Amino acid sequence: MEVTSLGCNAVPNETTRQTPGPISRLLTELFAEVIRLALPEVDFTHRSLVDQARLHVRRLYGMRLIAKRWQEIIDGTPTFWTFVVRTLPPHVHEATIRRSGTSPLVIVSKYELLPNGNARPASSVDDFLERLAHT
């Protein structure tokens, strides 16, 4: 079946390709707010904090792929880059720290619950922080 038989042009004309969508015409500050509202909320009191923070970072990376302008706005908004999630790769930690600028960071790490009710890090926090120290 040909593409034209579906009622679509095989190649969009030049004016269609160059016309930005309505969201792309928003002021940068408004667009950043729309992106912020699209990010999942992270509840610091919830047991799934690690999963929520990881989803937040993954959503940022996914939205960066939509368009160059989206990437520029996301990368240029330090308050989006607040979570250093221990279970993510080191290059993600480095990018998060770099993009956060002078904004505060939250280091998110999993803890194991011991039979006596105490908690301990799933692996050495010192090792993790040492790896971050060079960034």
C-alpha cells in the first residue's frame, strides 16, 4: 500500500517542516514550567523514594530526546537536576552534578532493613561518595 493512498504526503513540504508547534513558541520560563509539571513528583517520606527519583531522572532524559529546544531548556534549568541516584550509571551522576549548577543536590541511596529494625546502606556509601568526589 502506498503512503499517498493513506491520505498522507510521503515528504512534508518545506513550510510544514519549518513551522514550530505551539508549545515550541512558549517563552522559555513558561516552557520550563510545563516540563516541571510533567515530571513525576518525588515524595521524600515514601518508601519508594529511590524508584521515584530514578523515574524523575529517566523522564528528564526521555524529554531531552524530543527536540533540541527541549534539551537546551532541560539541561539549562538547574532545578530539574536535583537527584543523584546511586543505582544509575556514573556518567548520569556527573551530568546531573554539572547541570545542577549551584542548586542543592539530593543523594538517593537504598538501605536494607535489618531484622532488628535498623537500616544500613545496601553497599558502601563511602565508596559511592568517593566516586562522586572528582566531579
